[in-house]
Amino acid sequence: MSAPIDFYFDFSSPYGYLASERIDELAARHGRAVMWHAIVLDAQFQPQGGMKIPAGLMRTEYVQRDTERTAAFFGIPFKQPSPYPVHTEHAARAFQWLSDRDPEEARAFAHAVFRAYFVDGRNIAETSVLLDIADALKIDREEVSDAFSDPATKARLKAEIDLAEARGVFGSPYFIVEGEGFWGNDRLPQLERWLEKGPF
């Protein structure tokens, strides 16, 4: 079977959300699986010139309008969340814990977290919101709560972030297929062209 597509995302990234609604269908058209990886960008990047990347950029009026326009173009439900951005460590830890035991369950959780934030306007930095999402998916609430503070889960997420950085990941979304990196929702057409015809 052909190599899977690695999909890296931060739960507070609107472009990550938009990509999450498209990547699986795109991959399926070409017989590829998708490996989902939650990262936390604020944990990954150090201040550059006094501004963290991507926090400063992602708050601009252009990005807010661009995400609304892009969502409308693709027919993806979207509402600008408030507060924005939010810390996503707990969501990423829960995702990682789920991914290690059941990737499909983790993917369902990721979709629900993204939609809770970018469609329903719920604050996914609040653990109570994440636990309610888990409940709705019939995932044990107490186990997810334990995963938030479990040292092994924290270490596992840190290892995932370190590996992402080592692979050259620097934003959300970021895709890797056959060693080739594609950054951004707007690179999906190039990614699909790669899947159709091979390397450029």
C-alpha cells in the first residue's frame, strides 16, 4: 500500500480546521490513509523578534476574513471563535492518548473539538468542554480527565512535537507525504497533484 499522508495540526488553527474537513476525502480518492498528529504551536516555537509565531499573524483582520471566505468557498461551516486563539495542550494530550489506543476514535474526537470551537464557539481550552465532547462520543470521561495530567501522556505529546519539529513542521496545517512537506490549506491542490502523478 502507498505511504500514508501525515497531517499535523493545532486545534486553535482555523486553517487546520478547514484542512481537517477535506484531507481524508482527498486522500481516499488516491487510496491513501491519513495519519493525524496534534501539535501545540506555542510549545513548539520560541519568540522571534518578540512575537510568537503564529499568534501575531493569526489575529490579523486579513486572516479572519480569509478563513471566513475560504470556509464559504468550500461549503464548510465556520464561525469566528472567541476567545481566539486559545491554549490547546489539554485537547492535544487527550487526542494523543486516544490516538495511541484507537486512531479512529481520536479522529472523531479531533473533528468534534475543531467543530466545537470553529462552528459552535465553545472554548476548547476549558477541560469541562473537552470532557463534554468525550462524553458525547461515549469516551470515558474519567479516563480523558486523567490523560490531561498524566506524566506519560505529557511526555508522549512532547515527543510528538519534537518529532514534528525535527521533520520540518512549522505551522498548521502541515502535510508530509513520501518525505515532501506541504504547508497550508492552500497547498492541498499541489498535494493532490503529487498523489496523482508523483513528484514534481
